Amino acid sequence: MGKYEAYIDSEFEDLIPLFMKNKKQEIHDLRKYLGIHNYDQIVFLGHRIKGSGSGYGFKTIGDIGLQLEHYGAMRDENQIYDLINQLETYIQSVSIIYIDM
């Protein structure tokens, strides 16, 4: 997969390291909940990821969160697994470019 770029408001620069740390924890939690088939928690985390990703300007994270929410409600284990991997790949490879908005 290619490298990702995210253009983020420079006002968030000090908050992004904690944001990324939280996303890594959420990936861990999603895997745990998928392993025990706790789809309610997957829907909850998907909703939270959607909101925080969009709120900080990470459209891709927001989109993945929306899909996690959807496929969690459908209890689609394969799609959830793929989305968790997509989120992890994105988090690990995104280059953040801070801009003044």
C-alpha cells in the first residue's frame, strides 16, 4: 500500500501524538472485541473513531470508523477484520502535514 498524507490544521499539532496513541489503543481494543464477538463495542468504537477522525481532519480515519460502525451492526467479521487492518496500515504510514486554516 502506498504512503498516505493528511493535511491537518496546525492548531491540532500538540494534540495529534495523543490522538494517534489513542487510535493504536482502539485498534487493539477492536481486535479484542472482534475475537470475542462483541459487536456492540465494535459499533461503539467505530462511532468514536468516525467522530474523532473527522473532527481532527483525518477523513480516511473517519471513513473507516463509519464502515466499522456499519459492519459491526451487521456482524460482518471479515469486513471488520479488513477495516481494522486498513486503519492500522493508515496509522502506521500516514504523513501528517500541518497547515494554517
